[in-house]
Amino acid sequence: MKRDFSRAAAAYVFLIFSAALLPPVRLASADEIIPARPTPRWWKGNLHTHTFWSDGDDFPEMVAEWYRTHDYHFLALSDHNVLAQGMRWMNKSAIVKRGGPAVVDNYLARFGPDWVQTRGADAAMEIRLKPLDEFRALVEQRGKFLMIPADEISDHAEGVPVHINASNIQEVALPVGGQTVREAIANNLRSVEEQAKRAGREILAHLNHPNFGWAVTAEDLAHVVLERHFEVYNGHPIVGHLGDEHRPGVERLWDIANTIRLVDLHAEPLFGIATDDSHNYHGKPGGAHPGRGWVMVRSTHLTPEYIVKAIKAGDCYASSGVSLQEVRYDREERLLELAIEPEGEARYVTQFIGTLRNVDTTGKAVVDADGKTPLDKSGKPIRASRRYSDQIGQVLKTVEGLNPRYKLTGQELYVRATVTSTLPPRDPSFKDQRQQAWTQPVGWEWLQKAEEKAAE
């Protein structure tokens, strides 16, 4: 036994010395794909997407393929109150009814019969919906395209929908409810926070389409200070983006909410993102199509954690078509500068929008021409934000061209920019729409300094 051990030891030593004489092994392309000191760059993504796992009309792999092949870098499939995991089957007739006669053939043509799983026959035939963990290997590309697990927490309160997307979750985030809209929002945000702490991961929660069902008022947006992100643009055509005769559009909601936060609540402002809220992938007229709204995120790495952290920090902008080469804010110089990516013969107008200090934040109840409270179809008073001074969210400066800039005077509560192109979107979601981009509010560092001073 001792002799055998000695021979084995000698052979092992021989192998070690032999390996040392061999040339070093080079990791083929790792250095090119993951540089040691990457520079931050813009990544394009959509965080609000639906598939057959809830009320979308295509298979999740097909939806992911659409975004991957249309110059997106990341995608969150956010089906209602479900995380795409586990075993789920769907009747073929239901699939065809929702997605159209070619939906299964297209799926087979793209991924092949060895991938598509079926059981039963004729009217009883079912097709398996693949979970994200199974199909992500077929669509993800390192440094090029990333899938982020998500779900749309679809809750309700006071008879209206309250929807919040949770991106980069580990387990499904189910609605927890609340007596009021504000309570429901806050309760669901806390639930997501608890999961983030429990799982030890970065999770982004953002409020969806506040004007859908006229559910969320500016006051609701303001007073749930746990909420830091919301959809300033949602590509679904039925979400009331422009408001109506009694309710403000979503941009106006943003300015009212941020002004109330900064003046009355001494709370940090909301950041805005844009999404598709896509459900329909086969050209359905009036449908919620992909490619209408996205968020551009500046980050060194294309990973869920880096993308989420950058959005949380506000290092992003929302877009429905306009691309920005750069968004720069110099705190010391109090200078906000943009560099717009030109497209064809398009012309661009940038409005720098904000609210000045000493503004009156007193709102008035909405009334009709007769001075009465408007009623909904059921005869109840409508849900509507109060009416506020035009000094809230006013246009501080308008600039034409590709390099707009705004020098803050120190009198602003905050400033943000809306860039509008003369070009319409390739797939408009409302009449007379133009391509736009929205930057995050800046200039509110005075609030942070005040908080730091108070903490001393």
C-alpha cells in the first residue's frame, strides 16, 4: 500500500511540473466583452410586458424575441399576479382565439417542434407555457440582452385599479390590498421592500398608469412617499395619458405631486419611466403594441442589479421615440444640459419645466360649469386631482435644437426637461402624438442639504 501511494504521489508531482511548462490558457473573449473598467453607457429596456401567462396574446419566448431583435437590451415580463415559473398548460383553442390562427405555427417555426411541448389531441390539445428559467438561455446574450423576472401586482381599492410593477423579484408579489388607494399603494410597496430584504437583492417597484380608471390622483402620488418611480408614459391606448376635461394629464400629475412632496411633505420627488404595457403582438387595431415606450438606463453593466440601482438613482430617462446622447447635470454649476440624437429631418423643441419656490400649493376641488361636483356614470363624485396654480410645473425656458441647456437660478424647487420631436411615433398610442423624451427632476439637492443640516 505504501509503495502504491509513493508511485501515485510521484505521478502527481510530474503532472504539476509538466503543466507549468505549458503555455498559459487565454480566456478567448472575456476581456473584450467585460472590460476591467467599463464606461457607463445607455441601455434600452421595457419593464411592463404581458404574455400568455396572463392576458397577453403570445408566448413569452416570442415576446422576448421581438424585443431582442428590435434593439432592446433588457426586458421584464410582468404578467398580472404571477411569476412565470412552474408547470402551466394552456388549451390550444384558447391560445388561437387570443393570438390568432398563425400564433402556434409561428411559435413552432421560430423554436421548433423539439421545443414546443403539447399533450392531448384535437379539442383537448394543450401547449405548455415555458417558465422564464427554462427559456431565458435561448434569448439572453451577455452584454447584449437580459431578461428580468417581474410581475404586475394588480390590486384595487376604492373601486379602482391599483397596479404596481415589481422588477427583479425572486418570488411572486401578490396584492395585499388596502382601504384606500394610498394605503394599497403603500402596503404593496412595503411587501416588495420586505421581499428585497428577505432575498438580499435589488428590486424596483414602480406605480403603473395612474390615469388608468382615473385611479390615482396627484395627491395620492404625492402622499405615498415610499413611491419613488411611476410611469410618466405608458403605451397602452386606454390609460388616459392626456387626461380629460376634469383630470390632468400624466405629466401634469407628475409636477403637482413633486411640488407637494417638496413643499408640503419635505420628501424626495418622483422619477418617471416609460413602458409599453404591451399585450398585443399581432397588429391588433387599437391594441397595446410593443415598441411604444421605454426607459434608457445609464450603467456600466447589463445586469439586473446594476440596471435596478441606476433607475433607483434616477440615472435614466423615459422615451416614446426621442433618443438622448447625453443628460448632464452639474450640481456645482447648477447646469442641466442635453445632447439629442438627431433623426432624419426631425426638429426638436425642449421645454425646461419646473416649479419655483414660494409657490401656493393650495388646490381647489374640481367643479363643472355649473359649479357642481362632476359625477361618474353611477352617480358618484368622480375621482379627480384638485386644481392647482399654473405656477406649478410651468415652462421656465423653451429651446430649439440638439443641445438645449438650462442654468438654474437657485429659485427652483426642481427642473426637468421634456423633449418633443416633429416626428410622430412609428406606432402612436393617441391622436397627434409626437415622439418625446422626459428627463428626471434635478435641482432639488437643497432638500437633501436641509435634511443633512437637520440631522446634525
